[in-house]
Amino acid sequence: MMMKTKLILPGLFASIFFVACKDNKPQATESKQVCISDSLAKMITVDTAKTTSMKDELNLSGEVSNDDNNVVKVFPFSSGQVIDVKVSLGDKVSKGQTLAMMRSADIAGNYTDLSSTQSDVAVTKRQLEQAEYLYKNGIASERDYTEAKENYNKAVAANNKVKSQLTINGGGNTAANGMLIIKAPQNGYIVEKNITSGSFIRQDNNGSMFTISNMKDVWIWANVFESDISKVKVGYTAKVTTLAYPDKVFMGKVNEVSSVLDPDNKVMKIKIALPNPDMLLKPQMFTNVTITNNENKQSVAIPAKAIVFDNSKNFVVVYNSKCDLKVREVSVIKTVDDVTYIASGLNPGDKVISKNQLLLYDALTAD
């Protein structure tokens, strides 16, 4: 919407031919007759008023979050003390890269159990071979042979159990002295780090050590107040801006609308998924979100730049022909996405000037 300003452009005014003059400033429907010369015609733009569905905008605040579908949390599998942390928050890591090292009594105990069970397997295997030899030669009973076989199978099962524990708890990244190496399970960025060198990890600790995200996609969580809930639905267009990049607009759609209100601040959460190929959007960034949707209501619409605001009223310059221009007052409903919706003053098909109309407005309303 343009504010009226007095322009002194002699070259342009010379191209307007005044056919009639009045002593007093005309009303909106009593404009002077002004003709547009060929040179001025090249400097204006004429648009046609059309009936269209009204768009609505809702401005929200939000925050950048990780895409939970592309996030891996690294949990400790054993208790112990962190000896060294190799990465910092925000670091880019590769799959298999060492994140931290810790010493665990549980791991050391597993290796002790492994050694013990391996010895049991060796002993019971010899006993089984001896029992089988005696049984086949009629010296030992079938019961003795069966018992030896069961003892051997139990020893093998116990040994396999310890091996499985070591695989689960370290995946080959452990040592007999209890050292456990924590490695990155995927490529990405460290977006959360909850341990430091010297930290002690307990068995009942449910918190993750690290969170890794590939950051290729992010989620925007925006807050919708109760009075605006009806204005937001899945699929509505969302424009996201940030303090870090005020001139850059990230376009997306509403992917999810919460079914309940946040009990703390009484707002409804909506989610907007955005691609993040350039890694510009970081978790915890503050965002401004504009939700746009088409209403069922119909209205006459014109470009917002065609509006002239003067004396607390809105006007347009109606173009009928080069020598038939009228200043007309209009009632504005709202302006969304550079489109102004008109309640009264224009009909579908009316033509309005949307470029350099201030010059013509001044000429038509001059004293």
C-alpha cells in the first residue's frame, strides 16, 4: 500500500494534459479530466480487479528443531567413568569416528567371565570326549555320557552369553582392561553433548551421551494460541524467517498439528518440515512463521501497490481510457502477499493503475 506523497516531476507533468480544472479539491467520484500522453503510457501499469478467494495470514513464533527421523542418540551400554571426550558440540563426525573413551568395571567383568567360561568349555569338552569313549567301549553308562554332554552344552551356552554381552556393550570396541570406545553410528553433526571428561555413567542413567543429526532436514515447531487454532490446518503454506537471515524466506507447509495444548503455556504446537541443504538452519534458532491459507470467502482483489493512502482513506486511480481516469475511494478488507482485498468501491473487471499512480492521483486531485 502506498502513502500519498507530493512529487515534483516537471518532465512527467509535462506529459499530462489537463482538460478541465476546478477550484476545490474534487471528491473521489468527481476527479478532473486528465489525458495520458503516449510517453506517460509507457510508464504506468494497468491491472484488472478480479474476484478471488481471500487469503489469510497468521504470524507465529517458532524454533528450529532436529528432524527426529534423522537423529541418532548415542547411549552408554555399560556403567563406568569417561576418560576422554574427542568431540565438541557442533562438530561434524563420520561413521565409526571415536567420540569418547571410558573405563568400565562391567566390561572388565565381562572379560573375566569370558575367560572363565572358555576354561569351562575346554574342561567339559575333554570330559565329554572321555565319557563318549568309555560309553562306546561299554565301560561307562549312557547316563554318564548324557550328563557330560549336558555339562558341555551348558558351558558353551554360558560362553556364548558372555560373548553376546561384549558384542552388545561394545561391538568390538572393548578391551580386557575395561576400556570402552564410543564411536559414531552415522555421519552427521553433534547437536547434543551430555558428557565431559571425568563424568561417571551409572547403570540407571537413561540420558544419551551424544545426539547426532545429519541436518539435511529440520523441523520448525511454532506456537499457535487458542484463539487462532481454527486458522491453521495441515497443508497450509508456511513462510519461515530467522534473525540470522532476515532477508531469506524458507518456504514449507504445515506437516503436523498437535491434538492437545501445551500444559505449561497453553499453546498448540504445529510442525513445519524444511529442507536444509546449506545447513543454514540450526537447532534452537528463533523463527518467525507466517501461515497463509485460502479462505472460502470471495472478494475483489487488486495489487497492493495500486492503493493510495491519503487523509486516512484508501483510493485507487481507475482507468477507463487515456482520457477517462477517475479517483475512487475503496474500502480495504486486508492485504496479504502483496494483494489487497476490497470490500467496496471496485467491481470485477475494473481497471486500476498500479505504477506511477501517485502522479496521476496528484494531477486528478490538485486544487
